[in-house]
Amino acid sequence: MTKKVPPVFMNSRVLSFALFVLGPSLAWAAPSAKEILAASDAIRNPGRPFSVTVTLTEFQAGKQVDTSTLVSYSRTQPQSGQFASLIRFVLPARDAGKLMLKNGNDLWFYDPASKASVRLSPQQRLLGQASNGDVTTVNLAKDYRATLLGEEEIQDGERRKRKAYKLGLTALSPDVTYASIDMWVDVENNRPLKARFFAESSRLLKTAYYRRFQPQLGAVRPTETVIIDGLNPQSVTLMRFSDYVARTIPETWMQRDFLPRFQPE
Amino acid sequence: MRPLTRSLLCTFLAAGLIQTVPALAADAETDALLLESSPEAVPEAVRDTRLFVEGMVGTAGQRYLPGNRDLWRGSLDFSHTARLGSGWRAVISDRLDRIYPTDPGVDSTVNSLREAYLSWQPKSANAVMELGRVNLRYGPGYGYNPTDFFRDGSLRTLTSANPFALRENRLGTVMLRGQGLWTGGSLSVAYAPKMADRPSPDGWNLDLGSTNNRDRALIALNTQFSQSVSTQLLAYKEVDMSPALGASLTALLSDAAVAHLEWSRGSEPDLLSRALALPGDADARNRFAGGITYTTLGKLSITAEYQYNGFALSQSDWAALGTTAPATQMVYLREAQRRQELASREAYLIYISQKSLFLKNLDLTAFLRVNAGDHSQLAWVELRHHWPSFDLAFQLQQHIGDRASEYGVLPDRSVAQVLGIYYF
């Protein structure tokens, strides 16, 4: 007499077999957290050296209190895979011509009036507006381990409902600016929609919304980031990106000794 | 109220707060998303020219005469870079000061042509050539720069005691300079020929006698060992003198702290012999500056620096000079200032800057220089408010010490001044 296999047991065996056979291909089909993050990085940042004009508008309690303009010259460093940026201040006129170099933790400020190059600590750099660039021009996939926390419907920067992957990012080394990041990426096209940046103490430092997606240097990229201060949500900075230009930016420019000689075309 | 009722009420209130706080944050975020950016600026039109005018009125409390003396100054500051094509550029930087009162024999109107040079960078961008008056400055020190070999005689007008502001008036040296760059380093070679014998008191003179009164050459090697440590090695030679060596280092100590060290060693007459034009023997001695800068999350940066000059008078020699020939003390201090040298053998500097003090655009900068030998002090504090194109600053300077000390011997006991700067 043959023992009858209960239908439930049979089904589970079939399911196990199916998972064994199809599992890898299913996993292949669904993008990993790292792939989503890398795709989102590629949307924020062109893959070749470029310059972009950044207009920063600061608000307190909804009132505009300050505005400044800078031009950022960025390239990916071959050794680290991370962005290095030379930032040239344009407005206000008081700061015109001042430079800031960020090459990992090699941070320098150069004032053409005093000819002084001053090394900055990461904390010193966080005092200025240039540090807001860290929420934009950075390859997060290089510095963070990403985990897919699920899918959520969120309000995007244009105040529309979007379905998004929620990624949890933890720093791979203590050298990076933010210890952890929560990131929401559009499930349809991997566009970055929103991010929350945390200190090591888990304190919320900044919330960023990426919006005004437009074609720039071969891809549709966010051309405005809304940055909301974590401690004081009434303090808001809008970063508008315009005039993306592909440029030749040699690696040799990204050092202190070149700052007094930096004269971009 | 009964305990149970009270605890239930507290629980409901706490639950209500937990629900409300994220809702408030979400409201703030929605409000933030309604904000609009400023119109984008057109940077092309403004980025190559910098122009500002500055006016100052002040008063100085006098040590040796009764009452105060009035001070005023008007300044026009201009710099421009012209792009000439194929990697060529012309750079000009000039400052015009009208000063009251002035020292006897010195013009009240002084024009300082700080820089005027041609620069060429080939397409590869790994080399730079420059010819003309170039402001070449080295050294990470805040208040004293032993490796800044082109510093002596470069200050035509003294408009501030703040070491950072002082450098803004500095004259460049006429030189031919080449620089090669590679990943993580660079080598620079500069040659500055003699073009005049002595400084000129004429306010409209180019004053090459201050910056190019002897043949000089400098080689500087910059190396970045890691993202946290970078160094500079320098070799300097001037005619009829032994070569001098210098080195500097900057290091990132933590997220909030940066260290700097700067050292040079040369063989030359001591500072007093130079001040009095005496035929002093050339001895090999050291100069040094080293410090740490710490920045708090509250936007406060504090730098503490130790300074050493082996060519300066020791405390006992300074005191002996005050007893035997007090007038030469001022001659000595003037020479130290002209050479941007440390007048005392050892000194300390505390430098503080606080951004957004009480108000968003109000900055505080202050420093204290202390002569380690006689403990006299120079204290300086500035409050500066920024508007989009205008700065208003109030500065107070105090010279503290007894009459035989470095700062106590100065003719002004205190200086208070108000500055207005308009940026075009």
C-alpha cells in the first residue's frame, strides 16, 4: 500500500523545489539594495568630470535670510571611487574667488586675499554651506552598506505620492560625514526622492528632498535639493543646480598646492 | 486626582505628544517643499573681478602723551584676472590706501601693486609657469610663518593687527616661477632677481626695493602622505647667505581637530644686528610655530599656537636693551614688524572665531598674543556683521604690559576703530 502524500506536504515540496530552481533567478530579477543605491547615485552624479553652478537659498521660518552662489568642479577619484570637489565661491561678492577643496577627508579652504590655505576638520567644514553638497555630490554606494528595508508610499519633493524603496545605509568607515542614512528611491526609475542623514548618536542632522528632475549631461537628474535642518526644521536650504558642463578636471588639481593656481576657464 | 486617573492621563498625554511631534515635523517638511529658490546668478560676469572700498575711523589712547589721537583711513581694493587664451592669463591686484596720521617721511597716499603677472598653464594642466610680481606665500602657521621666505619687507601699510587681515595688504615679489604637479604632490621652483637697492618712501612707487633688493631662489616640494597628513619641504637661498631649510606639516587629528607645525633653519645675523645694521656673525638657528585648531558644533573655532624665533632677543637681552638704550627697543620692534618676525624668543597665540554669534550674520574674531618672556600681551577683538554687499565691523585692540615689555613699550595703549566695507 502506497502511502498517500498529503496535498499540503506535496505542495510544500513542490514549492521548495521551485524555490531551489528558480530562487537564484528570482533574486537576479529583483535589484539588490546596493544596485538600487548605485543606480540612484548615477542619477544624481554624472559619471565624468563636470562643473555645476549651485545657487543656495536659506530660509528661516519660511523667510529668505541669505543667498549664495558657487561653482563646483567634481571628478571621481580613481583610487577611492569617491568624488573630489573643488568649490569656487561666486556670490556674495565678499566671498568671490574663495575656494574649498574636498578630497575625502583632505579638506582645505583657500582665501585669495590672504593667500592662506587652511586645512579644515570635517566639523569645521560642516559650519559652512558648502557641506550641504555632501547630500548631493557623493557616491553613497562606495561608502555605505545598503539594506532594503521595504517599499513605502511617500510624498516626494513635488508633493506627489510616489512608491519608493526604503534603503537603510550604514557607514563602512568612521571617516564619512554621516554615520547612517535612510534613503527613499523611486521604484519605477531609481530616482533619489528623499533621504534622512544621521549622526553617530542617531541624531537626525538633515532631511533632503531631491526634485525638479531635468535632462542634464545625458541623464534625467534632480536640479534642486531641499535640505531641512534636523534640529531646527524651520531652517531650510534650497540648492539649485544649473549649467552642468562636462570638463577636463585632472586628478592633479585636487591638492592644496594647486589652490592658489586654480583658474578655471 | 487619584493615582490611577493621573497615570492614565499622563499616558494619554504622552501618547498624544508622540503622535503630534512627527506630525509637526511632517508639517514643517511640507512647508519647506513649498519654498522657491532665488533666481540663479550669472557668475560669468562677476567671477574674474573683485572690488571693494573700505573706510575706517578710530581713536588711539596714547601712552606717552595726554589724550587720544584720531585715526582714519580710506581704501580701494581691486583685483582682476584676464583670460588671454591658450592657457595664458594676466593677473593684477592693487590696493590704494589714504591714511591719517602717517609716520614722518611717509606718504599719506600709498598705492600697493600687490600682484601683476602672466601665467601659463598648458593643456595637460600638470604644469604652471608664472612671470611677474607674484604673491607667493607658504606656511600653515596662524600668527608666525617661519617657512614664508618672501615675507620680509612685503607689508607696505599696516591696517590691522589681525595676522590674517595683514596678509591681504602684502606685496608680491617679482619672480619667474614654475610648478609641476602630480597626483598627491607638486614641486615649485622660483627665482626672484634683485631689481632695486632699497625701499622707496614714495607712495606711488612700485617699491621693488622692498621685495626685490637681492637675488633669491626657493624650491618647495609638497607631498600628501594620506588624506590626513600633508607636508612641505623648502630650500631657500639668497645671495651672500647660506641656504636655509624649512618644513611644514598639517594633520587631521580627529573629526574636530587639526594640527600644524612649521620649522625653518638658517644661518644669518640675529634680529638686533639687522635692526641696527651691525656686522653681526651669521649663526645657524631655528624658527618654529606649532598649534592645534579645535572646532565645536556651536560654530566656535579655537587655535592655540606656540612660536619660537632663535634669532630674536632673549628676555634678558631685551631687558638689558631697555636699560642701556631704550630708544633702540622701538627700532628693534619696527624691524621685527617690517620682516614679519617674532620679536621675542618665545610667544603664544590664542585665536578664536565664532560664526553667527547671537545673530546669523554676526561673527566674532579675537586673538591674544603673549610674549612668553615678559608676559606682555596684545589683545584684539572684532565684531563684524555681514549684509549682502556691506560689512560693518568694530575692532578693539589693547596693548597690555609694563613699560619695559614688548607691548607695554608701544606708543598706543589702545586702539578702537569702526570699519565699513562695501563690495561691488
